[in-house]
Amino acid sequence: MVSLTEWKVPAANQPRAGDYAFDLDRALASVVGLHSIIPNDAFSADNLGTERAGNGVVIDDGLILTIGYLITEAEAVWLHFGDGRVVQGHALGSDSETGFGLVQALDRMDLEPMPLGSSAAAHIGDRVVLGGAGGRTRSVASHIAAKQEFAGYWEYLLNEAIFTHPAHPNWGGAGLISNRGELIGIGSLQLEREREGKSEHVNMIVPIDLLKPVLDDLRKFGRVNKPARPWLGMYTAEIENKIVVVGISAKGPAARAELKAGDVILAVKGEKVANQTQFYRKLWSLGTAGVDVPLTVYHEGVTFDVVLASTDRAKLLKGPRLH
């Protein structure tokens, strides 16, 4: 069994029990370590690796909420507890729209679930804890630095993500705990931002309110029981108000259409798009997975039109799917 790396958050950033009105150690006991093994031939193996480690939060008896990329296509999941125990888990499923993942413990955990709070009720400036597995020495005393839209390069968009500072060094699946001791989000990324002329790191958190509409489906089916969004299999970045293709996913629609890194997406179905948010919303407004997506593309001095046959990205993944 691979042990999770020993490390500690710098003492100055660790939360102190006396600073909170709830039982900090009791809340942090609900955060567990997570280690997953992914087959070498998995679709996500090249980008995300075949061994992934992070955190998860117990939200019900035997049920752990984490960030989906940690368990996508996992053939084995191990849960690590603060007392040294290790229990095998099963990747129930994940949701590409929100980013959440669910794991079912296959043995008794004897851990109290963390109550779910309201991310909508959290405000900029609120004192929060980003809890990692291992208690206070693996957790960060943070505050909410921003609540705003977030567009990810992998065809992902949140209308209102939560951003926290200072950043947690092991953010994946970490639990964002409100000043009431409730779970209000799950750690997804670490990003860099400019503030007052200086660069600082923040964590992007997926808000817990997005879980409530999809939780039952994830438990029953391993994914949300509705038609999937159209997926093109391209990675993009906003560069000087242009949507530039920075990577192409193998076997995806963009690869089949022979789009290349460096291509610039000018329009979707004849409508100009100048940023990722516009691009994704226009793409998803065309219909469900399988719909044809007409793009206008600029490549090395040439502008051309191309139609991509979109797909459901889940069809390329190993693991649970609806029948």
C-alpha cells in the first residue's frame, strides 16, 4: 500500500480551535485521505496520471464526497483515516458539469458525517477552514477572497465558484468548512492571481449547493440522469480576447476534425465568441451530446468553417454509465 506523503501546513496557516465557534477537531475528523489507482489504458491516464491522491469528506454513512478528477476511471480507491486505518472504497461516479465525485466505503468507517451548509449564504471575507486529511496540521485557516464565474480550459464552467486565500497545498477534494462548521464546498484547483501588484495563490472551490440537485443521481447511476452536454475534446485559453486552442484530446471530435493547437475559435454557428464563457454557453445551447457544432476557425492566416460531431465525454471513460 502506498502511504500518503508526510507533510504539514506551515504553522502560521494552520487553524486554531479557539478561533472558531464550532468543534474544529470534530469537523476535521470527517475529512479523509483518498488514493486511487487508474488503469494505464484509461482515457484520463495521460492527463491526470494513473495514481492520484487527495482528500474527501464524509457526508453520509459510508459516503465520501470528493473532486471527480481524483476518481475518474479508478479501478481501486483507498481511504486513509487519521487513526492510521485504511479502508477500500468504490468510485460510485462523478459529474463533469459540477466536478464532484462520490466514493462508497466498502467497510465501516465509524466517522461522523459533516453536515452540508449553504454556499450561497457564504460571503466574501468570511473566515473558513480548508480541511485536509490529518486534522489541523493538514488544514488551512483561510477566508473567502472572491465568489465569481470560473471557466476552465477543459470545457468547464461554474456560474459562481468560491475562491479562498491563503491556498491549501493539497487542495484536491479538501473540504471547505464554514464558520458554522458545515461543508460549503470541495477543493478543485490552485490558481495564481495578481493582487496589489503581487502574485498570490488561491484555491478554487466547487460550491456545495451544486451537489444537492445531482446527489441522488450520482448515488444511483454514477452520473447525472439527463442528456449530456455536447463535448468537443479541446483545451482552450483566452489570450488577448481570443479563444486559442492549446491542446486537443485524443479520440475526441476536435481531433477527428484535425483541429490543432494554435487554432483560434472565432464563432460558433456564425455567432462571434470572444471568451471561454461565451464559447461554452453557445456550444451547450446548440443541444445535447451528438449535436453538430459549426465553428469558424482561424489558422495561420486562413479562416475556415468546420462542423464537429460532438459527443458525450463519458463514453470515452471507463466506469459507471447509464444504459
